[in-house]
Amino acid sequence: MNRYARQMILPEVGAEGQARLSAARVLVVGAGGLAAPVLPQLAGAGVGQLTIMDRDEIAFSNLHRQVLFSESDCGRPKVEVAADRCRDLNREVTVVAEKQALTSQNAAEFVEQAGMVLDCADSYSASYILSDTCLSLGKPLISASVLGLSGYVGGFCGGAPSLRAVFPDAPDSGASCATAGVLGPVVGIIGALQAQMALNLILGLQPSPLGQMVQVDARSFRSTTFRFDEAPEPMRYFPFVSANQLTADDLIIELRNTDEAPDPVHPDARRATVESLKSESTKTKRLAFCCATGLRAWRAAEELHPDWSGEIVLVAASTS
């Protein structure tokens, strides 16, 4: 029996839909908790090519939610193990493992080669870099995020508004899974929805997942959904760049103190406060705020923007 027989019975799939899945090229950024359900679901469905990007190794503390891995995998690169699992599940699928972080420098190269991008990265900077790149190249982006007992998944770009159109301001909280915690099943629910959105998009099902947001609260078992097809793109925003894209002409500000970062993100960086920059004599230079995740830099940019005439960019040291 055809391995895809049970899904090809569906009138939404059939032989034509299966051919679409086989021809699809999907870039999955991040091989952690969200990717744990995403990758086997896409591989199992017969998506033709999966490119997986992640630079990290598997840690023991990952295993409660990153159920694609086992204890014996700890210390191995996530992308290698994830790629092996996908190949074991379906040898008809081409799987490419890229052990590197997504940055503003390499994003366009990888997004250009894909028909669709899935953001499973759990990173502010990666999510917005992907959104900016996908918007520019006209590629669809399925982005998701989970924290604590809740999360969301949405379809952006590719003709729909970008992530910035829905979330134009810096997040209120700087919490992450590492600091605020997360339960594994919540990640599994959101990741499964992310995979379903990807399949719906490949199959051309209506309504399109692009322009659609789904929010899930696992504490109350409630979900809400809304469309944002008409959300306007922000008039201005602060792009993320890599540290090695900065030049001697930039004013580079390291926001972390010496305890957090004994060595600044760039050799030309200086440590200063936002308040001190308001009296800076030259406010036409490109200003680069640097911190660990990019969130503190984003907030600093929002505060200083009314007093700064030059461009302001953000550097997340964790992805530089």
C-alpha cells in the first residue's frame, strides 16, 4: 500500500496534493521543542525537501519538550539528530542539516532557496530577521512562539502582513523558556498547529493560513483565532544586524555591563546609557545597540529614537 494512502483519501489531498507536498521545499529554523512535532509531521507527510538550521547541541534540560531526542543524544548537534530522525521516518524526503545560526547575513541565501519558512527558533532576533527577509523576498513564513502555558502560531508574509505588522513594538517581557519555564505538551500543541498550517499552505487549502493567528492557553484549554490581512506595515522599525556587519563609522553601544559581558560584542563598542546618548554631539551616525537577545537593544532604540536622526540598528550577541 502507498505510504501516503490514508492522507491521499482526503479530497483536500489526493494525487495532486501529494505531488505538491513532494515538490515542496521547506526551511525550518530551529531544531528544538517546536521542531519536535513539526519535523516528523512534515517528513511523514512526504514534504520533498527539509532544510534544518540550528547551531546548538542537545542538552539534558531540553528533553522534557524536545521529544525528538533521547538521553543518548545529549551533546550531539540538534540538526544532525533531527535530520537522522526524519530520514529514518521517510527515506523519500531529502533532508539537509545546517549547523549554524540564522543571521541577518545568511538569512536571504537560505530563504531564497525555500518555498516556505517555518520559524521554530525561540529567538526574538531570528523571528524578526526571518520576517524582514521573507517580506522582502515574498516568501511565506509560519512563525510560532511558546512561553509558560500559552503560545501562538501565525502565517506571515508571502502576500500577507509581516510579523512586525502584528507585533510592531518590543515585547513587554524579556522572559524565555529558560527563565519563565514551559511545559512540553504546550510546545507540542503549537508545533503541531505550525505543521498543519504549513501543510494547508502547500495544499492550497482555504482560508489561507497566511494572515491567520491562533493563540492557545493550555491552562484554560481555550484557543482564539483572528485574521490580520489588513494590518499595516510599520512606518519605521529597527532592523537586526550581525556584529561583523558593523563598521568604524557606526556608533556601537554595548548595553551589557562587564559582569554580563567582559568582552563587548564588537571591539569598537563602548558602554553607555540611553540617557547619556541624548546629549551626544553627532546624532546622524548609524547607532547600533547591542545586548544578549536584542530585546534590551530594541527598548533602548524605542526610547532614543525621538532624539536621534540617524539610523538605529540592533545586535543580538546570542546570534552574532
